Amino acid sequence: MTGDEPLEDSVELRTDGGERSRRSRSSSELRSDGGAAGADDVALDPWGSSSVSDYRNLFEEFGIEEFEKILPEVPNPHYLLRRGVIFGHRDYRPVAEAMRNDEPFAALSGFMPTGDPHIGHKLVFDEIIWHQQQGADAYGLIADLEAHAARGLTWDEIDEHSRNYLLSLLALGFDPEEGDLYRQSTNREVQDLAFELGAEANFSEFEAIYGFDGETDVSHMQSVVTQMADILYPQLEEPKPTVIPVGPDQDPHVRLARDLAERMRFFKVSKAYASFELDDEERELVAEYYERLDPAEFDDDALRCVHVAEELERTPLEELDVSPDTLGSVVSKLSEAGKEPVRPRTRFFNRRATDDAFEALIDAVDGEKRVYENHVDAFDLDLEAAESLAKTIEVENGGYGFVAPSSIYHRFMTGLTGGKMSSSIEASHISLLDDPQEGYDKVKSATTGGRETAEKQRELGGRADECPVYELYAYLLAGDDDEFAKEVYDECVGGERLCGGCKEQAAELMRDFLADHQEKREEVEDLLEQADIELESPRRG
């Protein structure tokens, strides 16, 4: 759950991403495909050499949603959102809604201090800072336990790198008085929450999600649970929508955190149609037949479980779009219920509530209800009202009431030499600590998407979508000026802009940016000293 590039040569979790493709777009659209070339698979591994050649595979394989579809719902969107650098999300709508309605929400991301912060990390810094400016409770954490357990860094090394990350974060605009900075190793609340979350996780799912095996250090596994606690930490005082800005390689952490947030809830709220429990697929099937069948067609003018079971048994399997096991299970449950009426209701299933909380829920449900050993069925409450009630009762009775965390995903920056930007390849990245002239020189030496000759460039146009230098404009150098970014793009693909002049302009802008950023880092030194975060680890040895 960090903004760092993954470590090389560790286990990768892969799914077949299929053939690389690129959609065409008009020059009027401000987009930049930051995918690293040369990778044909989707690789999502928080500690592996992840790269994504076609981001659309993430929508199909992992259920990440396209951000472009939700962009109109976001007030004052940052240029990273407008230009498609942030390309996907999980459940961002509650965050956008809270932003629009001036309601509480939070943003958090972590930084693993394994080296100098570079321009790829600036994406995460900017995302946290922008959310803070839109009213979020903003959290920036130093993932020092993860750095020590997963990367083997000493505490001395961690402290040095941590300071550099924090100075850049403050220099770019993070407000430490309005936000929260902390390190994993000294935040007792995070560690206590990690202990509670660990009771809901097990090794077999770590094995499935992360590829852990018998050789995996216990500390590495503990660092994962700590990251789950980081993600949910902003909700300890009150449940609220929380967004985690990350690269797509960190999605396994987000998915596990969402699962754990659900498991920690006292009650599961769902629709139901009879007294017994159905899984999601079974429930959809019963709901379909509830809508399809007319009670007047049956002998006592009531739709009963046995009627639905008989109708399902008469329907050919190929018409149902369910597996034979699902059909057999739902028919068996309906048949056993016999003459029980099929009636829509909202169900509160007791997942892990205390006795007092369950009794309080029963008392709080108004209207017609049925109380069973492990659940309560309410006939006069819609799903939204029921979910709100369940959360209120949980929090009032000592529970967390976690809202499933949301996430947004930014594209990987292409390295200046091609491939994914990596701090292990000096020429591929620009550190925020690089001498400004060194930054200038790296841009001047960068690979481009230009044609073989100036004549072909003028005739065919440049390939801005495949150009690391254009990415520098779109991701950083154009700043909030969309017209400037569009001008660079249009001139490139139109053949008016040649690579030599384009790189010279970008190199000068990079030199200016680094000089300005490093001056601001010096200005916030005192601000960092005054911030409520330990700059030296008590674990130093």
C-alpha cells in the first residue's frame, strides 16, 4: 500500500492479460498511456516487478472500474484525474458524494522508505494533498515495519529515507496541522487494530493473495496485517468513506482490506425472501422468480417456497444461467421450507455482534419484523435505512462500523529509458533530490516516441502516447495547465513539434521544478521538526 516501485525478483501473482492493445483517441483528449512496454501479462504483486501493458485488463480481471465514468461526479478534479493519469477506482462514489456534500471523508497512503522519493512518488503525494484540500482528513504514513520486514532495511536507513519522503510531502503542500503523519512502528493504535484484524485473517488466504509459503517470514506476514490496519485507521474515531491512492500493483492490499472491513462488522445487511439464508447467486435467482410468478395463479393466492421450487424444477437449466450446484441448493432450501410464503424483507445477519448489540438492534427495528436465533428480518425497512441502522447500533455498542475503503489507481510512469520507472535504474528516473542540472541532463537523454527522422516526424506525427517525455508534461511539468498539455500533445501528433525542441523545453521545466522543490524542502525543515511524528525510530540498533 505504498507509492514505491516494487522490489525486483519476488513472487508475482499473474493472470493472463491477453494481447497488448492501444485504443486510438483524438488529439483533443488529454490522456497519457503510462503503461510500461514489454509486459504481456497483468501482474499485481505489491512486492514484485509489476507492470501493466493494457490497463483495460484490470477492469476485466480484477473488477477495477474506469475512473472516466465517475469523473463528472467529482468536484474540482485534479489534473491527474482530468488527464486520465488516474485511470481506475474501487467504490470511489461514496468519497465523491462526501466531497460534494461537505461530509466527513478521509484519504490515506503510505510510503515505504527504501530510497529517495522520485517523480513517480509525486503522483501519490499530489493525490493525498489534493484530497486534503478538498476537505479530507489526510493521512501520510511511513511504512517502516514493511520496509524492515519485506525489504530488510536497517532502522538507520529507514530514518534517513523517511525524512526525505516527509520533506517532499510537506514541500508539495501537505498541511501537517490539518493532517496526520505517523510511522507504523510507533503508532500503538494501528498495532492494536492490526492484532484485531489478524484474528479475522488466515495463512491460507495470504498464500492465495500474495503467494506466501513456508519460507515466508512471520514478520512479513505481520506487516501485511499492519497495512490493513493502516487502511482502516482513519475510521477509528468514526466510520467514514476513505480513499487509498495507490498504483495498481497495490490492489491486493485494497481487496483484502475491504474484505476485512466487512468481516469486522457486527451485522451483514442484505435482501432476503424467506426465513432461511441464501448466498448471493441463490438470492438473485429467487428474486427473479418472485418478480416473474403471480401469486394469483396458485391455489391460496399466495406465493410460497414450494411453488418457486416446483417452477425452478420445471425450467431447463440452460435458461437459468446458474450452475447445477446452485440450482440444486436453492431448490432444496425452498422445498424444505415448504408452505412458507416468499416475501421480500431486509435481513440483519448477526456476524459477530455482542449479545447487547443484537438486543439493541432488535429493539431499534420498527415495524413488522421476525426475530430468529442469528438474524432479524425487517419488512418495513429498505436496504439503505437498514445499513445505516446497523452501523449506528454497532458503533453505539463498541464496534467499529467500518465503511469498506475505496481506492484510486494511477498509471505507472514509464522510465526515461523505456520500461517501468525504477529507482534501481539511475537513468530511468528523476529523484526529487537530484541536482537540478542532473534532472535537466536526464530529460535531454530520455527516450522519446519520435520518428526516425525529422521528415517522418513532420509527415506522420510523433507518438505522444508512447513517449516518456510527453508523460513528464502530462504528469508533472504542465501542472494544472490543461491547455499547455494539450498544446504539446497536439503539436507532437500533428508533426509540428520535433523531439529536440520538445526535450529541451521539458528539460528546462524539470530543472526549474527541481530547484523550486528543493528550495521549498529547505523552507519546511522547521515544519517537519514541529510535526507530530517520530523522526528517529526507537528501534534503531
